[in-house]
Amino acid sequence: MINSKSELKYIVIQVTITLLIALIPIYFYIDATKNNQDIKDKIDLQNYANQIVFKIDYFERQNNNIFYYPRSNIYFSSIFDKNKNEIFSSNQSLEFFYEDFKKFNDRFCYQKELNQNILDASFLIVCKKVDYSEVIYNALILISIVTFFIFLLSFFVIKQSIEPYKKLNIYLDEFLKDAMHELKTPIGVARINIDMLSMRLRNDKNILRVKSALKNMTIIYEDLEYYMQQHEVKELKTDINLSSFLEKRVEFFNDLAVARNIVFHKNIEANIEIVFNEIEAYRIIDNNLSNAIKYSKNDSNIYVSLIKDDKNIRLVFKDEGVGIKDTSTVFKRYYRGDNITGGFGIGLSIVKNICDKNGIKIELDSKENQGSTFTYIFSL
């Protein structure tokens, strides 16, 4: 069974490409079939014309007073005098033409020059309706059969080629889950001990550095955990006091900022509430604060604001960092603002997915060596 959209996409692409290639010989087959049909129609028209000529000759030899002009449900014909004027038509008036055979929109015609006869007819034109329905029907059957077999073949080929990668992905997922599970306990123990040490050794720079590094590890761990389990995250939304929530997260990241002499400037309007998934709120705020610190220069400022108006809530993070060269790719997975600063590069990709899912508009303004401003607009 096809159990992923990506597999179906690859199969559709391969079937389309293969079918386009296969359509070339199919086109020539259809063209040859049409030509064969035209040849058959020419022979049929000539045979019917000969039957009419035979009946005219027979009438002349019998010296009958009344000539019964041949009629048919398939063919229709007209006879013309030497001046190309129509003498008689079996069904409908036909237009004279000089070619032996001529194809009109809805009919195929044959013109035959007659010997002198009792009707003073010099030309005979016989026509029949053009009918390619059988050719089209056969072509559709052929295309359907070819498409079916191409799809079937592509399905098995792609399934076989993708299977090793699927197994590898499953292995990597299991490995990451196991590794994250094993990391959770030591990170927790380290945080507890470093908090105890920081209470005893206040303002110790080494303790601050370790504490900052540990918080960075925690953010990376939480990003990976969310990324691994994002399809399992329940759509549980609760009432969140975003103002208080943001204040607490800024306070959490303050140690990282202090370690690099970075100052937070807050403009947070009180008691702004939203209905949102708390885990996803963590990911949006934590990733923006973490990136603002990570890509800021030492002894610089970070501005965090939360403002509400009649229509929107605007959450803004502004730094004085290195800026972003290409803003169009910043939300892509594994993107990095530079090649020096560390990071897995999945943080903003996670943020973008959360915003897309919840209808949050993102505005980004960035200038190299001047800093970046990320604005998140929540509609009320």
C-alpha cells in the first residue's frame, strides 16, 4: 500500500514522465491507424462510385424510361455536367472540387470523371462522413493499458528503492528518541546542581557560562523533542496569559544574555490573553529569544514587545546582531544565519510550521550587521 504522500508524488511524477515518452510511439500508432482508415475510406468511396457508374451504364444499355439513382445510408453523391453545374444529388447538394480526394470538416469525398453518358453527367462526387471513433476508442484503450502498467511498474520500482531509506529513517528516529530519552535525565540533574551552585557562588562567571550553555542545550533538546513528536502533539489549546508567559521566558533567558553583556528591553502590555497550545507557544518564544541572543553582538540590546490593538496582537523580537543575508530561506530547515555560530537550524522551521498551522502572520525585517526584527501577528 502507498502510505505516504511523498511516495505517491514520486510515482505520479515517474508515471507522467514515462507516459509522455510512451506517447511518442502511441502518437505514431494513432497517426498510422488514421492513415489506414483514410486508405480504407478511399477504397470504399471508389467502389461505391464504380457502382453508380455501373448503374448509369446499365440504364443506358437497357433503354429504360426511368433511372433510379442509387441511394445509401452511408454514402451521399452528386453528378455534375461539364460546366460543373449540379445535375442531381442523392441527399444534399455538394460543392464541386477538382482534386481526386478531398477531406472536409465532417466528410471525406471522391471526385470521378465520367465518360459520355445518357445523363450528360461529366463528373461524379461521392462522400461519406468522417468517423474516427473506432481509432479514438482503440487509442484510449491503449493509453489506459500503458498507463496502468507504467503505474504498476513504477509503484514496485519506487517501493523497492525507497524501502532502504524508510528503514534508515525509522532507525534514525528510534536512535534519536533513545538518545533524547537518555539525555533528559543528565540534563535535568545538571540543571538542578548548577542552580544549587549558582545560589552558593553568586555572580561567578564560570557558573554563568555553564548555566547559559546548559540552557542552550535545553532549548536544542526541546526543539528536537518537538520536531520528533510534532505529529503526535495533541491539538490541546488553553487560555494563556501571553504577557505573563512572555515575561517568564525573558527571565529564563536572562542568564544567557547577561553572560554576553546583552540587555533585554521589554515593552510588554499587561494581561494579553490568547487561546493557544502551550508547547507551541514555548517553541515560538524560546526560539526567537535563543536566536536573538545567539546572533547578537556582545554588549548589545534585545527589544521584546507585546502590543494589542483592535484587530491584532503583535509579538516583536528585535536584536542588534549580524543580520540575515537571505531572508527568503531563513525559515527552511537546517538554515543558519552564518557558518560560525552553532545550532541545528530547525528552530525557525518549527516556528514557521506552527505559525502556518495557526494562521499567524510573520514579518521579517533584517539588515546585515545591523540586526533583525521578527514580528508575529495573531489575529483576534
